[in-house]
Amino acid sequence: MNRLVVAAPASGSGKTTVATGLMAALRRAGDKVAPFKVGPDYIDPGYHSVATGRPGRNLDPVMVGEHRVASLFAHGAKGCDLAVVEGVMGLFDGRVDTEGIGSTAHVAKLLSAPVLFVVDARGQSRSLAALLHGFRGYDPTVRLGGVVLNQVGSARHEQVLRGACAEVGLEVLGVLPRDDQFALPSRHLGLVTAAEHGPAATAAVGAIADAVARHVDLEAVRRLAAEVPAMAVPTWDPHAEVERVEGAPTVAVAGGAAFTFGYAEQVELLAAAGADVVVVDPLRDEALPEGTAGLVLPGGFPEQHAAELSANGKLREAVTALARGGAPVHAECGGLLYLANSLDGAPMCGVIDADGSMTSRLTLGYRDAVAPQDSVLSRAGARITGHEFHRTALSVPHGAKPAWQWRGHDLRPVAEGFVLGRVHASYLHTHPASAPEAVTRFVRACANESVRFEATR
């Protein structure tokens, strides 16, 4: 599989612009492009999906283990001509207090992929040579295969920058001028999601693709992506990861603009385990599918849609009845807020006796968590690495049983989330490929609920 990784010295250099533009421009030119994002980010893959027409997928060694990264990559790239992997932060920035674990460089090495290095050229000229020399020499096992110069101010500026690249022997594959017309909209947790941005997202991706097609040598990019060794790894197969449960229970999965923070592998694993997966949009659908035996509520931005979610009282009532009736429910972050009594004063489902609200504090980082008790997802003692990413807070009712426990950076114990009967709700985002047994356990619980549902009809 031809492949390359788009990286940069730091966040804000233009990785998303270049990676998304490349995906879309190559697709226009007839290539089948597989899109990937390093790390736990859910927002960029939405734009990647718009650009390629394929599910945007994440490659996160911290959450899934480095041994799974190449196999998950092979699964997502199946049937494509080449893959474009957008990096995260700066090239060598990974999990805090580790030696680059989970960084773009780490993933590039796991994939034996060359790096297309995007540099924001504002405020520098010949100093670019020193920057490139430093990044290339810091870890010679990471191959910098070419440079895209971003935010170039003039023809003279470009000439000097090209000279700096030539000094260190790196080829310039593209030069993007200073232009904000194809910038993507942002807010408190990053870019506005493609699902929320709607037709404007398609237009923005189109504008980026136009710019990349004009200013980047696509044939040189293809040559770079082809300069890779063959990958001798088995392709990840969701059917091989889970036990198939008889009974085909219907599992509703929340989607739409308010619930976009989910991994493509989750639906694939649910289906492989025997579930009949139906996507429900809590902003528009007024009922759960007939025979729903379980519910998955992924993360997203319910705080941006609190009034609309609250106004859909029929679906809120259906979710509340499902949960209180004993059906398995798995909720993460935004899904947790939807199950609360209220969100910024707007009534929610009331499954969890707590209230959510926006704050000025960003909670962000990986968590090495353990399950303190049995639940529909795991047995007590099960361990998982997840990720928190939110600016909301939730009041904690007295006597609540936590979903997860871990130690904070100060080594103090943290108890987080809720286990209420067969409801498992938490701020922690998890990647199902890292714990497929949890998917089997959840679908089995749903199958039991489906049998009970049929018996009482």
C-alpha cells in the first residue's frame, strides 16, 4: 500500500489543510485515497471523510497498542491506491512524560512511511534550513521525504525558502500562498465538525482541494508515497476480534451533528458480534428503532445543540424508558451529558441524577483506567487506556458507583463516570479495537434483553 504521513513542526502549521486538500485533490484525479489521523482526534477525520468518500480512521498507539496500528491501517486502506495519514501536533509530540509514544513520528515508523513536512513559513527565511536540519537529524529513522511550504508571502519569499530547503537536500513538493479563504471554522474544542458544518464543509474542502491542486505537485506526492516497503502484517478483521452472538439484537447508535465522536471500528465490531446496528439522530428522530435492545451514545457536541436535543422530548422519553427498563446503554462524554438531568439548564434524559454545564476549564489527556466493578462492558479489574477531552463538568450524586478509576498526574485516585444497573456512562473515550471483548459482552447483554423484549410483547 502506497502511503505517506503529513506532519509539521508544531500545531497550527497547516497539517489539516494540506492533508485534507491532498486527499480531495488526489481523489478528483482518480485515486482511491484511504484517510487516517494520528491520535484520538474525532474532528479531522470528519473532513477526511468528506474529502475521500471513505470513513476517516484513527491510528493511536496509546489507545489500541502499537501492535495493532499497522493491522488497523491495512484494514482501513483495503481497496485503495494510496493512504494519507495526518499527524498530530508536532512531529515528535506524543503522550506527555513518554519518549514520543503516540506521536506522528512513532506512527510513521510503525508504518514505515515517509513524512511530508508542512512548514508555516511566516516570519522566517534561511532559518528554515536549520529547522529542517534539526527535525531530520533528531531521529534519522524517521524519513523526511519532502516539504510543503505554507503561508508563503511572495515570489521572493518562496525563492529564499526553496534555497533553504536545497541547502539541507529536501525537495519542495508544494508552496501554498497566504490565503484564509479555505480556512476551516473552529471553536472551543477545535474545528467545527464536518457534520455540523454541512454543505459549508463540502465547500471548504473543495476550496482546499483547489488550492492544493494548483500549488502542490501531486505526481511528486504519488512518487513519495510509492517509495515504501511492502507491509507484511495481517489485516485487522472485526469478525476475528469478537465472538458472534446469536439473536441479532437491534443496537441503536446515536449519530448526526450532535454525536460525531465515534470510531468506525465500533460499528464494525458491533455488527461482527451479531448486532443489527441502526443509527439514530437525536436531533431529528422521535423514536428508537422497533425492538431496540441496547443503545450506544458516543461523544460529540451536545452542548452546542442542547436546546434542540431538549426539544425532542419524544426521543428523550424513549431513551429514559429504555434505560430504566434494564436495556444495556453505553455512553461516552457527550452521551453521558445527554443522559443527565440537564445540560446548561436544558432538560435532558434524566437517566443519571446529575447536571452538566460548560466551564472555562479544558480537561484533556490519556487515562490508564481500571473497571472497579462488573458492568455491561467489562468485568471488575479490566484495564483500558482512554482519552478525556471536554470543557464541561457534571455534578456527582452521592453514592454513585464509578465507571472507571485511575490515578491523576498527582497520583491521587480518581473515580469517574457512572454504572447504574446496565447503564455505563463516562467522560472517557475508548477505542473498541483495544478491547473487543467489551463489544462482545455488550452485544451479549443486548441479546439477552432482546429475548426478554420478545417474551413480553
